Amino acid sequence: MLVDSHCHLDFPQLAEQEDAVIARAHAAGVSVMQTICTKLTKADDVLALVERQPSVVAAMGVHPHHTAAEGLTEPARLLELAQHPKVTAIGETGLDYHYDYSPRDAQVASFRAHIEAARQTGLPLVVHTRSADADTAAILAEEMARGPFTGVVHCYSSSAELGRHALELGLHLGIGGVLTFPRSDALRAIVEDLPLDRLILETDAPYLAPPPHRGRTNEPAYIPLIAAVLAKIKGEPMATVERATTATFFRLFPKAEAARPCG
């Protein structure tokens, strides 16, 4: 059994063939998917999706790209959404200075509001960071000192320093298609030294498809391709990586047990 801890099943590339995408995932051994809300104006659509798809759960948040229009300054709406039995996480949230689609102060304020929601609900935080390692690390440390929370730095492809910092804070790292890219030797070297029991698998579908699907729409069915590369890096059998990453996912996201298949 494999899990896709981070995908966007409500995005048009996947939503237009929702049932087929999920069926292909199941056929590939990916039994549970966590779809990530990036705009709270789309929250009702995401909740409807998880209600009609037994194997899908959801995280609720505002992506840093959208904080100019939808950024939060307090956690009330997230606390409300977290009451849903299939809302398993808060986010994705964080900082993206690569594109700067939203003002940085709005990104920071919304990031902190999401952290407070994670702290109050006990749900894990899904962190996005791009070209913002120093500020991300500083905010995570400051907020952890104010009160503990759990979470994952998703699509981990940053510096070794940020990875170590996240692990020291008790967070986890999401490993996705970037690990499989031909030019990702540096990332593979970093991941080789990371503890397997702190890693979870993700696609970030519809983005970042692994070879041989590079340049095309990514989907949860491609998780085994990422798992196979991780197994090679770790020098472990595929079954070991499958068991470890799946166990870590359910330990980090306990509400996702609602989507675990019986038997």
C-alpha cells in the first residue's frame, strides 16, 4: 500500500477525469490520496470531492501565491473547516519568494495564522517554501517556541540545512518527483542521509511528473516511480520504503485513517 500525501485533485487537469485518475492510482497500489486546497474559496468543492471519494482526504489552506487576495490573519475559518471528519491537515501554507505573486508580508501573516490553526486543532501543517529558506526556518522556529505543532515541508528540494532544521523541529519532509529528475544529484545526495522514518511520498500532481512522464500531467498513480528511486537511494527493497512511508503518513495524519481501505 502506497499513499500520495500531496496532490491537487480539484485542479482542472485532474478534475476533468477524477474517477479515472483515482482508479489508475488504485491500480498502481496507491490506496489513499491527500488532496490539498490552495484557496479557501474552493474549500466547498474540495470537501465535496472527499465526500464522494472514499480514498481521498484533504488539507485546507491558502497557498502563498494567493495570499494577496485570500490571505488569513487569524485562524477562525481553518478551525471551522478542520471539524470535517476528512480534513486531515492545515495548508498548504508558507512562503514563495521565487515568483512573489503576493506581498511577502501577506505571505508571512497568513503562514503564522495557519500555524496557529495547526497548533489549536492538533492537525499537521503542510508547508510550502521556495526561495525562502531563511525566513521559513526562522518562522518555524519562532512559532514552535510559542507552542508545538506537527507537519511536513512538502516537495522538499531545498538545502540540507533547511531539511536538518525541519527534522530538528520534529517536522517531516515530503519527497516528490524532483527526486527523480536527471539533474537532481545534489538532492539525492541529501536525501540519502535523511532518516527514512521521517519521509513521506507525494506527487504534487498535476505538477512535477517523474520520468518517463516528465512534461506531462502528473497524477497519483506515479507514486511508485518516486518510491522506486527513493528505495535505490536508500539501498532498501521497495517493500521497505512502501511500509515505512505509509506508516509515517498515517502516524503524521491520523485522521486519514478514515480513507484507509479495510482488510
